Amino acid sequence: MTGSLASPGTLLIGRYDAAGQLFQPIEPEVVVEFRADTAIDAGRYRHPVRHLRVRTDLRPVDVLVVGQDHD
């Protein structure tokens, strides 16, 4: 993320290496709400993702991970 937490300029979802693999995963510490359109090109958002707010009412364990099975 660039800029301050209260007013980020850019929110990076992930960085890829030359082989197309994500760099080392991290443990989530905070939940944020963001806005993105559905335009995806080669598995990446085509337009910038916009930070809306920090969700102090949620913990990372409260959020479902997209693409994983949930019971």
C-alpha cells in the first residue's frame, strides 16, 4: 500500500515474480473493505482497486477466503 493507512494511494493485492507466482504469503492482521470492478485481464484487476475503510468490526478469521471451500 502506498500513502497512509487513513488515505492510501495504491492498494497492491499481490506482486508476481517472472514465473507468475505470488511472492511469500503473509499472515493477515487487519480487514479492509475495498471496491473493484469486475474487469479482469489475465487473472488481475484491469482497473485500480479502491480502499474504502478499515473494518475494525471484523477480524481476519471472520472473513471467508475467496476460492476456498467453506463448511
